[in-house]
Amino acid sequence: MVDLQGAKTAINELAVIDRRLHNNLIKTRKAIDSWDFKVLEKVLEALGEDARLLLARHEDGMPNVARALQGAQEFVAGEEYPGELERSLRDAHIPLQGSYPNYELIPFKLILDPGQGAVILSVGRKSERISAFEPQQVAAWVAARYKKLVDKKFDSQRFCRELVDAYQTGNRIAYKQDEVLWGHAVSLSTIYELLTVRYSARQEYPKELYIFELGRLKEQLEIRYQNYRLVFGTAKKQKNALLVTDSQGRENSLSSLIIFHEEGHA
């Protein structure tokens, strides 16, 4: 990792002088207002000494800061940085997929762009960014946003209602029937297309968030909504599946939704 001790020492020394300067400036202002010539003469002398000392410490310490900056930039551009970053993210319990500099942690995408000085976390068209690349700071920033979403109360009944509505339309289209053929599979991709017919809806509800909500729903042992029982189908071919990850990081390859209409259940 990068040695920052020299830079930190230089900044700490400057901070001590800066605090002293600040305090003496306050005393100077008060002495001017009160015409306290004795105190004013004393603090003006102290201000002059600290100003000269600040300049000297700045000239002595800045090379250490510049070396630390260069070392950090070289580390970020080097071969060890991705490993350090990924360890920090996993230590923060982030279910990471992909490889540097493009990662997925459903429903988020994480992109690191040292050239632009940006770490970008996005869901659909919504994104946040920081310019800090220190691995543990990146991990803490990402984890806070991921945890906020995972800990958010999941309205499964609302989601089921929307799935049932989209399933009925998709079922009629898929099987070319006027009536819904309950118990027949409809592609999860088709369901998503129907949920986001309008382009603006797709922007507000990106597929990554849809997959995330499927994962949350899949955690339930039995999925019911009113008189409907919802079952997910798995794919024989991986290309036809959605890789769904639940809140614990468990993965399932799901391809379709099957809904059974069962009278007597509410």
C-alpha cells in the first residue's frame, strides 16, 4: 500500500500553525475593536512569526505530499489496486460480480474511472459519484448505499400485483388465447417488457432493479397474492435465464413466471 505518513505529518504541522494563526486573528480583531494597543502589538508580532513559519513548513512539507499523491496515483494504476479494492468491498459484505473497473452488485453498477477521477455507482439512469479511490473509503461509500436499499422494506404484495397483471397480458400474447391459461409459463423478460412499456418507465425502473426485486420475492418459501400462487421456472439454457441474487447474495437462474389461480385462497 501507499506510505502516507510523511504527507500526514506535514499536513498536521501546517494545521497546528493554522489554528494558532486563526486564534491570533480573532485576538487581533478584538484588540482593534477595543483599541487594546498592548495586546495588538503582541499578537501582530506572533502573527508575523507564524506566517513566516507557515510558509517555511509549507515549502518543507509539500514535497512529501506530492510524493504521497504520486505514489497513490501509481498504486491505483497498478496491478495490486483491483485486488485491494475487491477485498475491501467483500469485507464490507458487498456481493460483487464482474471485474475491474466495471462491477455489478445487483441492482447497482460500480465503475471506477481514474482517468476522469470518478467512482460511479448507478441504478439505471440514476447515479452518484465520488472522487476518492482509497479502497476502504470506496467500500464504505458503496456499502452504505447498498445496505440502505437492502434494508428498505420490500412491498411484496405490490410487486406480486404488478406481476400478476403483466402475466395475464403476457400469457394471452404468448399462447394466442383470449383467456388466460393459468399454470403456463411466461418469460420473465417478457414480464419486464410489459411492466415497462413506456421508455420513461424503463428509465425509472431499470432491469437491474427488477432482477433485485425478483430476488427478494424468491426468498419467500411460498409466494401468494390473493387467489394466486406464483412459481418461478428455471432455464435449461443459461442464455434464457436471469441471474437473480437475493439479499443474502444467493444466486438463482430463473427464466419464467408461472401463476396458478386457486379459488379459496385469499
